[in-house]
Amino acid sequence: MPGRYGRVEDLGVKQGPFYVLFLSDMPAILLETGFLTNRDDARRLRDPKYIESLADMIADGLVRYRDSAQTIALGGAP
């Protein structure tokens, strides 16, 4: 994705008392895929191919998380 859309800065993992995360009884994630107040992000977020690419990467990450959790539950290394 960086080649087509330019550099997208990874702001890293943050922790905080976000209601959707803090008061959940299940694993939860909160994703920020861009900021509409950022001109470059807003342009990217109007592109259906960019949105599709984001969706694919999010799905891949969820599959990796699921697979690593199953491995750990079965007694293997992550």
C-alpha cells in the first residue's frame, strides 16, 4: 500500500480507558484508519480501493490473532 498511496504513518498501539475497550467482557480493538482532518488521509479514505485494502489488512490481522490465540490455547508457542 505505501507505493500507491504514499507513506502512511503508524502511530503505534495506544492504551487508555476507552469505553469500548475498558468495559468490554471480550477481546476488543479500536482502529483509527485515518483522520478526516488530515488532507492526505481524507483523500485516501475517499478511494474505494484504499478502503478495500484497509479491510483486507484488518481481516488478515484478525485471522493472525485468532490463529495465535488457538495455538496458545493448545499449548504451543505464539
